[in-house]
Amino acid sequence: MKNLLEIRELYVNFRTLWGIAKVLNGVNFTIRKGEIFGLVGETGCGKSVTASTILRLLPPNSEVSGEVLFKGENLLEKSEEEMRKIRGREISIIFQDPMTSLNPLFKIRDQMLDIITLHNNLSKEEAEKHAKELLKSVGLPDPERILNSYPHELSGGMRQRVMIAMALSSNPSLLIADEPTTALDVTIQKQILELILELKDQYEFSVLFITHDLGVVAEICDRVGVMYAGNIVEIATTEELFETPLHPYTQGLLSVVPDPRYRKKLEPLKGSVPSLLNPPTGCRFHPRCNYASEICKQKKPILCEYSPNHFVACHLYGGNSDD
Ligand code: SF4
Ligand code: MG
């Protein structure tokens, strides 16, 4: 399978009043055509920053290095004008709370038609027809009513469906879904995940699925990257990650998954996420790791292929380090 997106050695720093926060610390992963790649980790580990970096939507106090290769071209070298054409057209994003992206003052019709006409050369009538088709394809059977509604008149699940319809209006190759179901109750969450799976096959896009919830990963992702404090510490197929988690952090995350199928006798996580203003030396997980040795405090382990398609960054699995 060909790679759609390749992130190579991505570093992001934020200059803050309190010093430099090293939020991404050499991130590497790829997303293949047609797959759902999950990025999982605790709040503040850099998942959303990774998404913002791909879309070049970082705040001005940031410094970026590395490569974000999308269809072989480095997005970090694109001009703002070129990026405007890629954002929303080639790469779309949906967020946890659709209310942050929907304008409460305008009916869904105005907002959808705005987006559709921005990305497609269509008359108003054609755009409206396209909007209705999209709303039907995301499981909203009465598109006329939805178009006439203000965002607050819809339920959370319906708003998320509208956001997905808008994100798909330009037929993107990559959909970034940043915690899209976190604010929804479990039944609606399941429906939205199923919808994304269906639409992915119908519209043939890849998904970068960001979540803190391994249960959600198990439902929807083909492969997973586990993030900890600005690093990807493990990448594997979903099945393999749940069956044979290698990294002590992944093992800790899995020990708290409520689903008994996945809960094994693993050490629970202790301690909390470190400050990125003054991150731990070497392996950033060492203060929380039961297996930490001297080398872990001194050298950062790099991501290596431990078995076919299963990557881990941990000194327990080899002596590789990059500093
Ligand atoms: Fe633990 Fe060392 Fe592996 Fe880091 S490198 S996860 S501290 S054993
Ligand atoms: Mg986030």
C-alpha cells in the first residue's frame, strides 16, 4: 500500500513566557492510502499539535523542523496560498466540538453552501443539491430540515454528522478527526465511528484518528501510533498492539482499558505527564517506568522495527539511541 502522508523527524517548539516548550520531539509515522491511523495518548502529549502542524495552523510562537510529506510534497515548504488550497480541499479536519467550527448565528444552509462553493465551481442550485446529497450520505434523512436549522437546534450527534458532511464536501484524500466522538454519549459515538468507516470506503480517503481512548482505537483503527510527551513510542496494527504491546507506556495504557478482552495483567501507569518546558532527559517516560535503567535517563531511544511492521522506541528492545 502506498503512503499518503509521511511525517519525518518532526520537532515543534513553542516559545512561551516560561521558556521553550518542546512539544514534538522527533515524531515519525506514515499513513497509507485508505487506512485509518490512530494517534493515541494522554491529553497534552502532542496529538493535536501534530494535526495543526500537518495543516500548518500552528500559532506564531512556534518553531518547526522536519518533514510533512503529503503525496510526496513537503507541506512545511508550501506558501500560505498553496496551503489554503490544500486545507479543506485535500485535507479536512473535524473536531471534538462541532460548535467550535459551526457559526451559531447562521443556518446550516449558509455554512454548507459557503464551504461547497469555496471548494467546487458550482452554481447555488448545484451546491444546494450537493449539500443535500452529502447530508443524506452522513445519515441525515431530512436534509431540507437540517439546512433550515441553526446549529443549536440540532443534537450533538447531528452537528457532528453535519461537520463530517462539510469536511467531505471537497472529496479530501485525508480526513483528520481530532477526538470527534469524545463529547458524545456512547451510543452516538458508536454510530459516528460506524459512519466514518462506511464513508471512508465510499469516498476512499485515509483518516488520521486522534483519540485518548484505546476503546475507540479498537473499534475503528487499522494501525496505531502511541504518543507520549511529544514522541511516538510504538506503532503497530491495532490487533498486534492489543495482543502484544511492547512499550511499557502502551502496556500501562492497556491496563486501564475497561474492556476485559484487552485488559491483561499489566502494570498500571503511575505518576503524571511531564512538563514539556523541562522534559525528562533520555527517554521521557523514565520517571514513570518500572523498567528504567541508567541508559534510559541518558539516551533517547529511537523508534525501531522490532518485528515486521511493529515499531517501538524503548531501550528494552535494542540499544539504539539518537543522542
Ligand atoms: Fe522504560 Fe527505558 Fe523503555 Fe523508556 S527506554 S520505556 S524508561 S525501559
Ligand atoms: Mg487534543
